[in-house]
Amino acid sequence: MDGPNCGIKTVRMSAHIIHEVVSLIYCVIFYNNGLFYFVYF
């Protein structure tokens, strides 16, 4: 459990979660603006 791998996994997991949240927010905003398909990849 100790070592750099644990820290790297935590950072990557956090980055993934942040990316998901940001993507969701952008999808909602652009969907409301009628530009959903530009964001949905």
C-alpha cells in the first residue's frame, strides 16, 4: 500500500473523477445551449 504507486493511483483516480464531473457539467451547459453534440465524444 505504501510507495509511489499508491499516490499515482490516487492522483489518476482524482483526475478521472474531476474529468467526469467537468464533462457532465459541460454536457449539461452545452445541451441547454443546443451544442450538446460538440461536447459528447
